[in-house]
Amino acid sequence: MNEPKVGVKFDHKQIEEKWIGVWDREQTYAMPKRTGKAKSYVLGMFDSGSGGLSVLLEIRKRLPWADVVYLGDIKNAPYGGRTREELGALTVLDIEKLLNEGATKIVSACNSVSASMMLPMLSILGIRPFDLVEMVGPTVKALRNEKRKILLLATPATVSSGIYRQGFAVVDKKIGETAVPDLAGMIEFGASGSEMTEVIRKAIGEERGFGVLLLGCTHYPLIKNIFEKVLQKLKVKAEIVDPAGFVAAEVVKTMAENGSGKTKFLITKESGLFRKRVGEMFGESGVEVEVI
């Protein structure tokens, strides 16, 4: 694929250090409380395909009245194998599309796209930092007092970026990390259960002693049953944790209580599997899926 051009270069290391400093001081990414009359909000969500649907489902349980625009960039999926530069450029394009659809708040439902990566882009796109919710901050906050050993399974991009490792380091926790190449793409495009079982089994390998298996890719909860079977077969007793609920809880703090409850789905490439998942998770009545 030809790399999208953003036209701006960022010092990612400097931005990461600054963002970690913000977390260290504030211990939250939540929007500050505001006074005055609530305005109408549209929640814009993006992911490289179906993965973010697991996050949207948790948000819908808590905010049935919220208006949501969801963008699944299936054409460029999966994001987990992309370079940092590619991720940055794709993120700008995704957010621009959501803003053009009227989004006033952004949820990055892709673990590979960190808050530190997005910070320098926010000023370019006219978004305030507290109008953004991403995956890592809420997850670290929720698990900061977890006593059991945590093993993170995630895409190569997420693991190599160190975003979870750095986030947990801020709260004085060490975690185990394992990159799982290809799994997100296999889930997105409908690989067989046996193929995905083997990939997960090899990823966990000889890892033992962990009590929490943290799913660091929003695609992974879509096959949670396969993860459960693999752990059972390996005789590993561990809780499988999906961060979607943590992220949804953070979104609740930032949304005013108004809206019609409409959800609009945008995809960058036709996908019968995406449409099937949307129908299974949200029902087919009144659901709009548009290829852009």
C-alpha cells in the first residue's frame, strides 16, 4: 500500500514523555466537568474494521441514547502491522472523516493508535485533548491495583510501541507482553477457528504464572470463546479481560445526556462479514452501513 501523506513530522518520543507526565499528574484522561447548558454530542469512533464493535457494544449498554458514527477502515486493515508513520497518517484521515460526519468527540477503538500518537494531531484537526478517549489510559486506571500478573496479548504495533508497558510503569506495575502477528487480520477477514486457535496457542506458548490475560486488540473479544478454549487446553487458570468496558465507562463521563440513539456505520471497503457482525450485535432494524 502507498503510505498516506500527512505532511507533518512529529517528535513522538517527546510527545509520549509529555503525555505520560499528564497521566502521572492527573491519573485520568476524563473530560473536566463543565457547567452550563449541555450541547448536542455526536460520538465518533474508528478502528481498522470490526474490532471496535466490541467497544461500541459496551458503550451502547451504558449510553443507548447517544448518537454515534462508527468508521471501520477495512480497506487498510489490520492496523496492527503498520508502521508508526502509517498509523499516524491513517489516524488523521479517519478522524477527518468522522469530523466531516459531525463528530464532536472521538473514541480510538484501536489499541495500536495511542494517545501519545494522536496528541500532536489534535491541534491540526481542531480537537481538544479532553474530547478524545483512547484504550490505554482507562485500562491502566482500571487495573492499577490488580495483584495478579498481567499478560498482554496484542498486535506487533501495540507491543512495539510500548504504550501499555509505559502506562503501567507510571502506576508502578510490570506486565508481560506478547505480540500476535496476523490474528487481527484473521478475525477481520474470517479465518477458521482452528487456524486462530493455533495462532493463540503459539502466542501463549510456555507463558505461565499470569492471572489476567489482557486482550490488547479490540478484535480479540470477538473470538473470546476461542481464547477460553485455548487456556483450558493449556490448563492455564486466568481471567480474560476485555478493556472495552473500561473505555465505555470513561466515555460515559464525557457525554451529555441527550441524543436520538442513532448509529451510522461507515466502512472503506465492502464486507459481508462486517455487516453480519453489526446485525448480530446491534440488530438489523434501522442500522445504516455505508461504503465510503
